Amino acid sequence: MTRAVLMMCLMALAACTSLPERPVLPDAFAPPPASQGELALRTGPAENRHPGQSGFRLLSNGTEAYALRMYSAQVATRSLDIQTYIWHADLTGKMLAQRALAAADRGVHVRILVDDMDARAKNAGFAGLDAHDNIEVRIFNPFASRSGKANRIGELGTSFNRLNHRMHNKSWIADNRIAVVGGRNLGDEYFGASAESNFVDLDLAMVGPVVRQVSGSFDRYWNAPSNYPIATISPGAVTPEALTRLRGILQGTPAELAASPYATVLREDPDVQRLLTGGTTLHWTAEWTFASDDPLKLNLKGNETAMDRSAVLSTLTPATRAATRELHLISPYFVPGPVATKSLVTSAIAGTDVRVLTNSLAATDVAAVHGGYSRYREDLIDGGVKVWELKPTSDAASNFSLRGSSGSSLHTKAAIIDDRQVFVGSYNLDPRSTSINTEQGVLVAHPALAQELERIFEEQLQGSRAWRVQRVDGKLQWSDGTTTFTRDPEASGFRRFQAWLMKLLPLQSQL
């Protein structure tokens, strides 16, 4: 009874809080590609040698992914556009903020678009950035209240349908010359910098015409009515004093990095050194498709369903169904549902080598999603789909293992199709990515890229890193070639309970 009264009070409090009217803002667009500066010098001649093509590089190494973002912010001369779901206030997160602020001090126009599910807790920091004359911060689908767990819970209770819609896209675009897109948010565990647990993740670095498409997608989100300038929802926080406080916090971050084990990792990483000396190799092709969901994805028209509005799924589905030799999928949160399950089984029966790598129950950071996945696991395996689940302890999150790092969790969203096409993006193979969150991704045709991603994929399937899940004598078994388990390995009782409960509850559409 007391809990019910408390919840009613929270909801009543939230009902008194509403978003202010969004100001009428003129549409804003990224400037043309910079014609001067280091990025122009590095990419311009290469683009001229490959007319109509774009260049791509897989960033499987977290240190290289971090270094490229840092480097591009440091040498940008005109613009820096950052779109992210999460931006942590940890070592790498603060360093990236420091570089963005330094770019703004040089006169670079910086635009930051961040989802509010995470940004609300860092409201003061984002407000401080917005106080800079050359930085604009907008918040996607914001909470009206800017602090307090009670307010947050109350708003979720009264405005769940709106607040359940999140922006999961990740883009980093410098001078409209280079773009990085993929699965990584901004924070230590995404760049192999955490001493506790790191994500196995993947990005694509890109130059050429595809960058202008990524930039156009950013502009589309930037101008959408679903985001608010932070100065509108938190006007009292955007002050010169807030910027001064932020500078004080960030000024010591380079010294903090220099004293950390991660600095050694960066110095010793050959991929990082090649990047900094201009030795990075790109794969050029004219066969690519960049797909990005409508920022107003849930505003359906006529007989449209949310699935009809998934630009990423509309791009990925024909390519996967056309696979004849191999279809290898990597998805950390894998809830295929009946339609995708049937499609994958149909491909396997037709002779396509269909393989799936996802998180084990012990490795996933969202145990409830594993419950949704387990509904379809037996049907997939019985239909000929080969399934692996990543172990929780591995050094696969980075080319260099930080001492004390105790585990990893899969965060890569990717596919390999017929040794020729690769997909890399933010899109998980689950109902939430399809119908609720906004997502984006790139489908590229290039044999060398496919071979690189296949090598990464095969490395993750090794017994030291993953369990193969098969049915033996009518029961599922997990094996790494040495040890065999007859139920989800190394998972705690509470995790098993969470997965079991979610398997029973009718909440699959939210996973």
C-alpha cells in the first residue's frame, strides 16, 4: 500500500513537470567539406583518385577507434558533429570533451546531439559546453526534469510512450571529410580503456561521398522537432560560470591520461601509430548504402507499422535473404522473433552457412534480453543455424589487454554476406532496434573488408572466447572444446531468474 501511494505521488509530481515549448529554429546544415587543413590534405587527393567511390576501414581495435576520434577533433578546421547515445564522464569521455572544447576555442563549429537517457545525468557538463560561443548542444527526446531519480521515475510513469523512444545512432564527423559510425558509444569500456570490463565493438571509418550522407543524416536529426537545445530545457545551467567550471574539470584530464596504463597501450599500438603517421589503408568501392532511421520513427502514417519505418532493416533484409553461401551475424542483443528466425532457418536449410555470435547469459550486460533470445535459440539450432555465445572473460575487447581487466561483453553489430558484403552499425537484431529506437548502419560491398571482418568473427568463435551451443541427445549443450555444460555456463542464479522471467512475460517488443 505504501509503495502504491509513493508511486502515485511520484506520478503526480511528474505530471506537474512538462517540457517547455520548443523554439522555432531555422534549419541548420553542415558546411561543405573543408578544403584546407590536415583532413583535407589526407583525404582530398585520395578522393580525387577514386571518383564516385568511398573509402572504408574497419575499426575493431578500441584504441584505434579512440585515437581516430581524438586526432580528427585535434586537426579539424571547420566543423565537428558528434551524435551519440552515451557519453561517459570517465577518462576517455573527458578527453574527447576536452578535444571538442579545444576545437571550439580554435574557431571550429561543434554540434553535439546526445540522447537524454544518459545525458540527463551529465546535464551540467553539457550545459557548460553549450555556453561556449562555438558549441551547440541539443538533447534528443529530453526529460522535462533535469535532475533527481524520483522525478525521472515519475516522468517515465506518465510519459512512457514518448520517453521509451531513444536515439541509438552514433556518428563522429570532422570537417565533413571523415566520419566514424558503428556500435561504439563514448567511454572507457568502448575503447578498451576500462580496468574492469570492456566491450568487443566495431566501427567503420569512412571518407568520400558516404561522409556527406552521414552528415546529411546528422542534419536531419539536428533539425528534427524531437530534440531540444539544452538552453531551452535547462536555461539556468547554460552560463559562463558553467563553462569555467567545466574547463577546470577537463584541464587535468591530459595529465590523468598520461599517468594511466592506457597511455602505454596507445603508444604501443601499431594501428594507432599508423593512423598518426598517415599509414592507414582504406578499401575503396562505389557499392555501399548508408541507412538511417527517421528521427520521428514512431510518428506512423496510415497503415504503416514501426517495422515499415526501419530504414536499416529495409536495407539489411534483402541483402541477408540473398545470401547463398554464408551469412554470419554478430549481435550482442539478439532477439530475432518468429519472422527472422524463420528466415534464418530457411537460409540454412537451403544450404547457406548461417552462423550467429551473441552474448552468453554470463557475458551480457542486459540479462533480460537473453530471456527473449532464448525463446528462439532451440528453433534456430534445430533448423541448422550455428550458434556461438561469447564468454564473459576474454582479452578480445582490445589488441592490448589492460592489466586487471576481468572480462568483456559483446557490443558489435555486424554481418558478413557471401564473402563480399559487410554491415556495420548501431542496429541490434531485436524488436527495440527495429520498432522503437532510431538506428543507422552501412552496408558495403568489398571482398577485402569481408575477409577482414570474417577473420575477426572467426577469432571470436575460438573455444577460449566463446561456447558453441548445440543440441545433443535432445538437450542443449554449451562447449568450448574442452568443457561441456548442460545449462547457461557461469551465470549467477539471479541472472538465470531474470532471463527465465523475461522469457515468460509478454514484453518481447521492448527488448
